[in-house]
Amino acid sequence: MKKRYPSKPALSFFSLLFLTIFFFEMGMAKNSTSIIPVKVGVVLDLDNDLDGKIGLSCINMSLSDFYDTHGDYKTRLVLITRDSKDDVAAAAAAALDLIKNVEVQAIIGPTTSRQANFVIELGEKAQVPIISFSASSPSLTSIRSPFFFRATQNDSTQVNAISALVQAFGWREAVPIYIDNEYGQGVIPYLTDALQAVDARVPYRSVISPSATDDQIVSELYKLMTMQTRVFIVHMFPSLGARVFAKAKEIGMVSEGYVWIMTDGLTAEFFSSPNASVTNTMQGALGLTPYVPRTKDLETFRVRWKRKFQQDNPDIVDAELNIFGLRAYDAATALALAVEKAGTANLGFQKANVSSNSSTDLATVGVSLNGPNLVQALSNITFKGLTGEYLFDNGQLQSSAFQIINVNGNGGREIGFWTSTEGIVKTLNSTNNMTASSGSNSDLSTVIWPGDPTSVPKGWEIPTNGKKLRIGVPVKDGFREFVKVTRDPSSNTTTVAGYSVDVFNAVVKALPYALAYEYIPFAKPDGEPAGTYNDLIYQVHLKNFDAVVGDTTIIFNRSQYVDFTLPYTESGVSMIVPIVDNNSKNAWVFLRPLTWDLWVTRETVVSNLSRAVVIIWCFVVLILTQSYTASLTSLLTVQQLRPTVTDVHELIKKGEYVGYQKGSFVQGILLDLGFDESKLIMYNSTEHWDDLLSKGSGNGGIAAAFDEVPFTRLFLSKYCSKYAVIDPTFKTDGFGFAFPKGSPLVPDVSRAVLNMTEGDKMKEIENAWFGKQSNCPDSSNSVTSNSLSLKSFWGLFLITGVASLLALIIFMVMFVYKERKVLRPLNSRISIGSKVRNFFRIFIQRDLKSHTFRKSGLNDRNGSSLPSMGAPSPSAS
């Protein structure tokens, strides 16, 4: 019989289970002894602040997720949480307690920039790193503490994105509306600089207290309505921002023509948890929010967080994960990595060496021994977080792109992006590389503005209080063709007309919008001018006038107070002098066509070889005759005019009197040239101008006048036969319209001026006020007919001279050869002088063998053979 062994399956199972539990417990015991807890403080507004609760929730989930995937790490962060209760003092007290009593290795928080100021100072004293994921004020950078890590975007990084939007849409002014605290004030200097860099002004800053009432908010908004600017940049806490938008909507400021731009704090808050009652008050606004790539991990976390947050906070409904929660998650991950990397060799504090009677808490705060190691570790970590690539640069989180949002319906519509390297772009591809950017609004999707238009608002409007633009115009006695101010005493009304006025009226009509304005003469109650042109221009700077229209010249010192449009006239300052007839027509005028040297150039034909050059001489005589006739005709019929003065320095040297228009800046030019002020005489009309020039410098008048090109053209149109323009022309920029510094009207008016000067309208206005220009000769191109001189015909005389010289040489050679016997020394007793005299006696004798004398001899012989009439015949004797 086979022996059977009883089976013991139950024992085997329980033995295996026991061994498994034993070894597991042993492993856990071993692991528990190697895990080192590291205390970390958390200081957040948890009482009534949703962002604080969202942030704490994300920090807890971050550490849970981190250690689930990093179970081999020896360190574990242990959170000690304190509620700062939205109070600066409470935040400071909480941080002091955590550092002094709990001896935490780092602090995550606090929530606001105002709270962070003191906490950062405390952290530096104790060498405890402070990591804030929400304190974004640029002013915190000035503390320059190596123990402060800003785990969010510095507010100053978004100001360039805002200025890029202002530039892209062509707005010239913008008004910031910000909260009156550290958060609001910190970004304003950076925003102002960024706007000025794109040629946009900040004419006003609207500051609203955190505790402002609705009435105070409305009062400030009404003040903004009375200004021209319609571009507003809102930077404040979401709670206050929602109230500002609600009141702006209520009084009609969220309507067509207005532009609202929100900074990232408002945008991120409003669109992470859309609320129809809030978004309805900001329809058409633009907003910026840091760009967070949409990844699968992010969407998975968003679902998990929603479920976990509702479980932990059942009384909070419809909470949505926002950028602050994502920043808190990544900040906790960064700290966990850094703590592990820094090690745990020195987790204690070095006690402060203070006297026993010291009563202040700050004096007894110790110094963290591990703080410097933790700072080094935080500065060197890098990882891919929920918000993208995560790393610190000098304690500042690396800048990311900004997403540009347009508020439509119950949410925001993405219209583009901004990056520090590419500016405004329409899309970002999967590798975060930008498409090409032109820096204009064409790089954005269509924007639906407040009031639902898609056309870009011009960014300014005439104030809604019904006030017209006050246009200052000069008042003067003369040159009324430019500005003519006429007062009717019976009706006490004033009429303003003139060339400059008509140009401005035409320019305004050419603008793409209506512009209400009225002309205000710059005059005293008695109608006399209230000051100089410089005084008139300065009234714009003083805000007594909204603009100046008239014959106002664009010069440097005036441009320091106002902005000028493009010039609508020619530019320059010219010198006008009398002209006189240079020729006197007397009995001896017939001698003037030729100079004396040409008169005496006549040559008697006596040479035996004259026949060789006679043809050339005939040609020369012909030309001389014709030239003489033409020159004499010109002298007798054409008026020869010349200026009395041709050089400015000649006037200064001789001490001549010169003139300039009353009230003109030309006086300064003349003084700079070196004229004595006592030699300067003013004139106030073209008639007065003519009278002074006619008298002359020695008779109570002037030798020359200096004025701007438009005035000289007007003057010469009346007196062109008496005066001439003399170079040089001193450079100026012509007449322009003056507006306040940074006025948005300047570019529009300048474009209209440029369009007019290229068309026929300007010519029509010129003809209406100055008439068509007469056919006066241009004195600068007048021709002075000089008497003919020998130099006028040097070519002809050169040819004649060469021919005559050759003929002379040939004749002399032939003569010497023929009379060589006379010079030959046959008789040595005859002196050389006698031989020379004999030679010249023979030379001056007639050549009886020449054709002339042979012909004469033939005639003589023929004549002797013929009897003369009436003479008796020899044969008849």
C-alpha cells in the first residue's frame, strides 16, 4: 500500500503571505529611515481669495505628483501653511514666525507685491529663499536680493507687448488707469518708457484707490471723457477692474471709438473663470495673457485638479484653473528638485548672537545654513513644467510669449501673439517658432472693437462736452493776404480770412472725420496784437489755444513747445535789394560795343604777301561788323539791370541799414549774421517795405530787406520791376500749423497738407489771394550785356596771326635771298651799318615786278599810246 503524505496548502499560503508582509515591512522601515523631511513655509491669502486657494491646491497636487514619480528621492517637502489674510502685516508676521520658530528652509509666497517687499528683506537676512508665483511688480527687482525668486512674469515684460499694440494700430496717445498701490505703480514707469519708444505719449495718468467708491470711479471716468485720448490701458486687481469696467459701460465709455487694453493680471483672471456679467461690460477690449502651450499633460491635470478642488472645497462653484495655479504647481516642483539637489547636510539654523536683553524678534532671527546651497540649486535647475520650459535667470522666470485676446461674447478670442524676438505675430507653430512679422495690425486676426465695429478706432475724439477747438490766429496790420482779421463793431463779430486760413479750412475738409473749431484772434481788447508770434505759439503750450493757424514759420525754438505739421509753403529767408539800369544812352554810345583794344586792332595792307591773308581778314571784318551791330542794338534797346548790393557782408562792412518784418524771427538771423541792432528797421506792410527801399540807406530808408520766401514772392508780385532777390537764401522750414505736443491731429493734418500741395487746390488758393504771377523777369537769371572785347574773338585773331606770320616769314626769306648781294661783303670798307641801311632802303622800295605795278605800268603804256580827248594830235601840228 502506497504511503500518502498529507498536503498543507493553507500553511503554504499563510507562510508565503507572512514572508511577503515581513519583507515589505522591513523595506518600508528601511525606506522610512532614509527619508528626510524638509520643512517649507507657504504664505498665501486663503481667507477670501480664490487665487490663494487655487494656488495651495496646485502646490499640494504638485508635490504629490512629484514624489509619485520620484520615489527614490531622499527628501520630502513638508508644508507649513500660514494665511496672510490679504494684509501686509499679517504676511510679514507669518513669514517671521516660519523662519524664526519653525525654521523653514524656504517660503512659497506671498501673494501680492506689497506683501513681498518685507518678506524678501526678511528672507535675505535669514538666508531663506523666497519663491513667489504671483508677486509681479517690477519694483521688487530693485531689492536685488539673491534669495528672491520670482516664479511668475515680471509685469515689465508685458509693457513692450502693449506698446507694440499701440504702434501697430497707429495710436499716438494712451492713458493708463491703474490701482494706487505697489502693484499698480510699479509698472507705470516701464509702461511710459515703452510707449514713448514707439512715439506714443501719456498725456494723463488715472490713479484709482483700492478702496474707491463707485461715485469716485465714475467721477474719474467722466474726467477721462473730457479728454481727447480714447486709448486706455487698465492695470489693477480683478476685483477693482470689474467695477471700473462696469461703470465705464454704464456711462457709455465701452462704445464705438474707445479702446481698452487689459494687462495680464486682469485678462488671466477674467478668462480663466468667465462670468457673463463681467465680460459683458468689456466687449471689444483687448487683453494680454502669458502663453501656455496646450499639452496633453496640461489637459489631464486640469481635469484632475477640477475634481480634487471640488472635493476639497464643495462650497466653491465653477472655479477654474488659472495661470496662478499653474505657476504655483511648477514653483513647487522646482523647489522639490532644488531641495533634493542641495542635500540635507546642513538643515539647521545658526542662532543669532544677540544680548539677552534684546526684545525684538528680528534681532533673534537665525541664519539658515542650507540657504546658499538651496539658492545655487534653484538657479541651476531646468525642467519642462505645465507652463512650458522652466528655468530662472538671475532669480527671474524666463520670459514667455504673450497671447493677445479680444473679448467677444462670454469669453476671449485669440487674435495673435507677441514675443520679445519677433514682436506681433498671428500664429505660433508647434515648435514655438514664429511666423514672419511686419509689426502692423495685419499680423493680427480681425478685431471686433467696442460697439462691434471692425474698423480700427483712431484713438482720439473731440471731447464730448461740446467744446470746439480754439484756433489762435495772429493779428497784424500788413500782409493781410495771409491772415486777415476783420472786426465788425456794430455786431461785435470777428471775421478771419486769408491764404493760411483757407489752406487750413481745405485741409480740415480733407480729413476723414469731422472737426469742430473756431478762430480766436490773438489780440488785446482794443484789437491790437497781444504779442509776438513766439508769444502766440506759446499759448498752445499753455493750453490757452488748441492750435495756431497763420503765417507761422517752423523753427527750432518753437518746436520745443509745440508740434508742427508739414509745411504748406516754400521755405527760406531771402534778401531783397533795389535794381538799377547799368547803361547810360549818350552821344558816344556807338563806341561802347567795342573796347579800346579792339578799336585799335586794324591793320594796313601794305605787304607784298598781303594777298595770302586778305581772305581771312575779310572774314574777321565781317564777324566784327555783325557783332558790333548786334551789341549796339542790345545797348540801345535792352534794359540792363543790376542789383545795388550783391553781398550780405558788404552791407555789414559799410554799416548799411537793413529791414525786416515786424515781429518776425528774421531779426534773430540778422543779429547772428553780425548786423548792429541799431541798423535794423522794421516794416509792417508791402507798401512800407517799398517805401523804405526806395529811400535808400542814407535817406531814412534801407539798403536791403530780409524776409521769408512767401512774403518776398508777394512783394515781388507787386514791385518786380524795381527789386531783385539776391542769394544766399537762409534755410527755414516754411509755414506750418502748430498743435500741442503729441497731438494726434498732427499726422492726419500733415498727410492732408501733403495731399493738397501735390494737387490743384493749393494753386487755386494761391491765385485767389495773390493773383496769377506776372511775367516779371527773374532777377537771378537776368543777363547783363557787356561790351565786346578782344577776348571775344581770340580764336579768329589766332588764325589770322598764324597766317600773317607764315606770310611774313616766307616773304623775308625770299627777299633776303634775292638781295643777298647787298649784304655780301664785296667791299670791306663799307660799314655794316651802311649795308643794313642799303638793305632796308631796298626793302621799302616798291616791287615794280609785282602784279599791282605791272598792271599799273601796262595801263600807263596803254594810256600814252591813246590820245586824250580834246588834245591836238602830233600829226596835226
